[in-house]
Amino acid sequence: MTKLWGDFETDSDVPIANGTHAYAAGAAITIFTWAIDDVPVQAWDLTTDAPIPLELDDALADERVELVFHNSFFDRTMLRHAKRDPRLASAYAHALEPDRWFDTMAQAMTHGLPGGLMDLCDILKVPTDKAKDRDGKRLIHLLTKPQKNGQRNTRHTHPQEWARFIEYAILD
């Protein structure tokens, strides 16, 4: 079976501590990282006008493709409630069928392992170049949340950090 490996980076004015559904109601999907089977991971930056990559759109529309995400509850909730980007029409239309999803966090937890990627990478001794980026938390705080002054940092205001954030997303 073909697998679409995926992950979302999101942006919301509502803190995630308020709950996933509350967070998602005001969220936007900003980066969609994805890979089909063993092909290298790609990043689609939804903050640009770039259309959805054709291979990604085809995979989302193909009901035979399994969707593999870590903590798929979050990603499925984002697809249901986040601001609707018309470029993700295939995801909205086809990707919410529960039988298509495989959750690596749930799989880890069924084996008594932690659900968090960083802890999981440490326990499984994933090489540093493939493990969860420890600088990612700083980038998330910088680029996906309102700042104390009420302003938002974006790919336009912080282009170097945004490029690093995309690298983080690909590794994640």
C-alpha cells in the first residue's frame, strides 16, 4: 500500500493549552510536509501562493493511499476546523476517512513508548540528524504565535528563521 507521510505546522491566536478544537477553530495550516513512500520529504509553504503539489493532491484524493501522521488527532482536527484553504480541497474531501489514517504516536504508545517525538527519538536512539530538532520549540514560539507586542512574525519579517522553520518541519 502506498503511504503518504505527513505533518502540519499551524498558526493560531488561540493557545493550544485551550484545547485542540479551540486552537483549530482559529488556526491556519502554514506548512504541510509530506513524502510518498520512501521519497525524500518535501515542504509545501501555504503562506505563499504556491498551488498544492500535484503528487500531494493525487495522494490525498486516492483512497488507496494510507495517511501516516504522528498524533493524527491533531492533524485531522486541523483539517476539520482550521481556516479552509481552497488548495486543500482534496484533503477536506477525501482525507478525513478514518480507515485511511495510521497514527505513529498511537503505535508507539501501544508498545509502552512515549508519544512525544523528542522522547521517542531519544529512546529509539534515532541519529541526531534525523531526530526531532531541539530548536524547533523556539521557532514555533517565534513564528506561530502572537508576540507579546501583539504582532506576528512571518516569513516576510523573519525570512532566515522561516527558512530554518521549514527545515525543522521537514525533519519533524
